[in-house]
Amino acid sequence: MTAFVLTAGAARAGESLSAKKLLGRAARHSRLAQDQKHVNPRSIRRYRAEAWRWQALTGSVRTHRSISPSTSAVLRFWVRAAGRAYAKAIHPPHKGAWLCIHRYEGSWRDSGDPYWGGLQMDRGFMSGYAPRYLLRRGFANRWSPLEQMWVAERAYRSGRGFYAWPNTARFCGLI
């Protein structure tokens, strides 16, 4: 099983970053922030955007804090917030179930009409549970596997359970 991790900058560029690389960058910025009294506001905004991106994906409440003045304490706060949000995002509650459903459904990049992505979401499903992703990024075949799993998790939590995938959920022993 491979880890699919996208940071805010990498999502725009389409690059994958490993968890090790992301945490290494955060640690480096945190060490730099301890050495300096004044910090580049761009670094703070980048980690704030990263934290908010992962919090939006998981359905968590946005973390708020004043971004001025640009001090090392503020940067450390946002680095830690981004790390906590990322750690939650890479572990969806029913990840094993979604991976099992994906095994029977299709490729994460499956673009066959009328179902898209690794969990075979149709237009109504995507517009109901991920309208922002649908507008900004297109159909599910263009989303990362984590994003697809969190959208499916939203459907699960809304009361649909695994019944949106009746046959594959039976194969996996979920129904």
C-alpha cells in the first residue's frame, strides 16, 4: 500500500510529497523560526493554508489565530496545526473498508462515464457530498485517493453507510 499525500502547493502542481518530506520541511521551518525573531509572513500563510486544506478535507473546524506580527511563535503554531491536521487526514476512520471497496471498483484515476474514481462516484454523489471539489477539480478521477476516501466518509456519516456500494460492500463483508 502506498501513501498518497498532497500538500497545498503540490496539489496545484500535481506533485506527490511523502509524509517524511512534508514533516522534514515543517521541522526545518520550525528550527529556522526559533533562530529568528521576525519570520517571513509567506511561510506563515503557507502553513495556515496547509492546515486549513487538511481541516476542510476531514470536515474539522478551521483553526484561527492572528497572523500578525510575524513571529516565530506564530509560525510554530501554524506548523503544528498543519501537522495535526495532516496526521488526521491520512487516517480516515474506515480506511480499510474504502481500500477494500476500491479493490473491487476500479483505479483511482478511472474516468469511465457514468462513474469516476477508485470508489466509482457518479455525478449526483459528487455534487451531493463534495460540491467544492467537483467545481474546483472536476470529477473524482482527478482527486487524490485520500480526498476520495474522505468524500465517501462524508456519505457514510450522513447515514448512507456502505449501501452506496451494495455489491462491493457485500464482497468486503461490510453489509
